[in-house]
Amino acid sequence: MHARAKSEPSGDFARQLAGYGLTTAEILYRMPDHPAFLQTYVWRDYDVAPEFPVLMKFLTFWREKLDGPLYSVRIGHARIIKPAEIRTFTELRLH
């Protein structure tokens, strides 16, 4: 593993600059051995709204490889790096 140059941003920071935001999904699924019971799983990663390709890839993996059938998915998303707010002001000096 090689060290990252000091001038290179971290992978997460580079994704934020590319428009990714922090996405949290609360996943409710049925327990395989007790389908009457629901279990919660919280997933968090950087993703792009409204398509959420990273989350969709994870949910596809879940449906294909894991035993607990999905019941519901609730998504929260926030862009951490936003366009700067520009505020104008007038400076008045009295002597």
C-alpha cells in the first residue's frame, strides 16, 4: 500500500466535490428464521441523489445473497459540501 501524496484529497472528499452526499438508509428486513419479526440495519455511505447508485448496488447484493427479505428502506441524504452562500453588505463608517 502506498502513501497518498499530501496534495491529494481523500477519496471521500473527492466524492463530495463530485456531488456525492452522505446517505443513510434504515433497512427493515424479516428475520429468516422468524419471518414475523422485523430487524433493523443501518447503512451509511456517500451516494448521489435521487438515483442512489451505491445504495441500489448494495440492495441488489442484499436481495441476491442474503436470506432476510427486505421489508422497507427509508433514506436520508445530505450534501455536506454545498455552494457557498454569498451575502452582500454595505459598510458605513462614521468618524
